[in-house]
Amino acid sequence: MKRVTSKAEKPMTTENKEKIKLLKDFLKNRPDGREIQRALAVKLVLEGDRYQAVKEILSVSLGFISKWVNAFNFGGIDALRSGYKGSKSYLTNSERAEVIEWLIEQKAWDVSELEIHLIEKYDVVYQSLQTLQSYDQILQEAQISWQKGQQVNPRYNEEVTGKKNREIAEILENRREEIESGKLIVYIVDECHLHWDDICGYLWNLIKEPLKIPLLNPKERQTYYGALNLLTQEFILLPYQQGNGENTIDFVQQLQRKNPEAKTLWIWDGASYHRGKEMQEFLAKENQDLSSEDWRVTCCLFAPYSPQENPVEAIWLQLKTLLRRFYRFGKSFTIVKRLFQLFVDWKLFNLPNLKNYDAFSRFI
């Protein structure tokens, strides 16, 4: 059967042909499994296979391939024998500083890339039982840590976000007297779309027994509107079928009824139903013939593509994380929704520290 692989497009040189013949003779006469694997890796590279293809064929690391190709090029066949002492297993202080500087300049990091770099430039391979720890220590010295990637919208604009936060902070400061007297109630608002499969996540379980959570309809969903009162820190949650203009207006009216004499200021994101035709008509009716200072309902938007600026996002995260700990009870979506509401009713979450949010830090 012909092996299909990715070949480097280079003509076979006479020197490489001679090296391959040496390797074939070596493979015929040396039964040691470790030596065979080394020789095969070098032979495949000389035949034109790319490192990634050799890695998959022999189930070895890229560093392994690079190490033994270099060893063969410098030391010949003898370098592949089990008695070969290998490369040095340390870096000098100056070399270590050079490596750290090289790491800082990279745009992405991986232990295998570091391993290859040390082999190719310094002929260094860490050979102790704690090999990975040695590489990790270098990464840590370069202030590079193993961490989970965070989602970020590429359209996020730091300058625009900063400007918007300053605008919100100025509005709050200018109306501080009204807010503190209760004449103006400020709500920080967001929506959460809860799915049944939100109960699934990283959970502790026996390695040999994968955790299985039965879900009849994982995408069954419930929308919640949540509002955090800036002054009292009260968090209000109401369920709706979906996020739209009609439900947004209903939510605003529900909270207006709690303090019918007060004006309200709503700070939320730029979702279409927050600023659409229905909402515009509602605002025009509520604020008809009133000056902006006397509007019954005022709306203010966070900067676009910056959900991290909304403190309510931190509440949703806590609630969903807590929900995953109770996955055993999520045998129906009805129960999941009841648990979610219960967590809010019992205040089983920490209120976000508004001092950490630029838009609100000056008011608190």
C-alpha cells in the first residue's frame, strides 16, 4: 500500500541518498527499538516527509524529530545509538536570558515550540524526569502562564468604550442629588438566555466514568431580564419568552410600578429591541412635552461590543456556574428554571463590585 503523506518539495540530493542508505543498513543491523525509532524519524525527514507527517506516523514529538535529525547531521550514525550522550541539558545564564527575550517577542506560545527552539539554537534538551517542569519554568520567567482563552469581540474599541464610560459617569455625577434622594432610579440592565445545556460544564468525576447528563432538548431556552438598582443594589429578575421590543417595554413598566413617582434611568447595551421602533414610540409617549431633565424614562447605552462593562454580566456568570453544581437536579428544564429563579430569590450570588467598573466607580 502506498503511503500518502505531506512531502517537502525538494529534490533528493546525492548526499541525502547516501545518508538514507546508511540508515537502511543501520536499521537492518540494530534491533534496539529506541534506535529504530530515531533512525526512522531521520530517514523519513531525509526522504522529504514534513515534521508534522513524521510526528503522526511515528507518534513522537516534533522536538524528538528535531533532536535526532540534528544529532545525525552532527554525529552521524553513532549519534543514534543508545550510548549517545545527547545534547547538553542546561542553558547558561546568558542563553536563558536570550530565550526569555525570544519568548516575549512571540505572538503565541507552546512548549513544543520552545523545545524545538532550544534544540535548534542551543542544542539543549532537558532530560530529567521533570522535563516539562523545566520548560514551564522558562515560560513562567517570561511571565507567560497556562490559562484559558477568553472570548473578545474583534470589533471592541478601547477608546470608544472609555469615552462612553466617561459619559455615563458624568451623567451619574451630574444627577447624584436626584439619585440619592430617590427621585431618579438608575437601573443597570441586561438579558440572559438560559438553555437547558447550561447545566453542563467542567465537573469533577472519575476519569474512567465520563459524566453523562441526560437532556431531552438541550437548546430549550428561557429569557430573563435582569436589573441592578445602582443605589440600593437590589437585583430584579423577570422571565420572558424572548428578548424583543414588547417585552422590553413591559419590563420597564413593571419596574416603574415599583416607584411610580420616580423617574428612571436605564443603562444597557445596544440590542435592537432596546432602541427599536417600539421602544422609540414608548419613550416619545412617556416623555412627551417634557425637557430632558424631566423625562420619565431616560435610556443610556454602553459602548458597542463591550459586555464586560456591564456588571449584570457578572451576576449571570455566577448564577450559571452555581447551576452547574446542581446538575443532578436538572432532570427537566422546568426544574432548571426554578433553580435559577431560586438562586436569585435567595441571593445566592455576590453583588458585583461597582468600583471595578469605570462607568460607576466614581459614583460609588
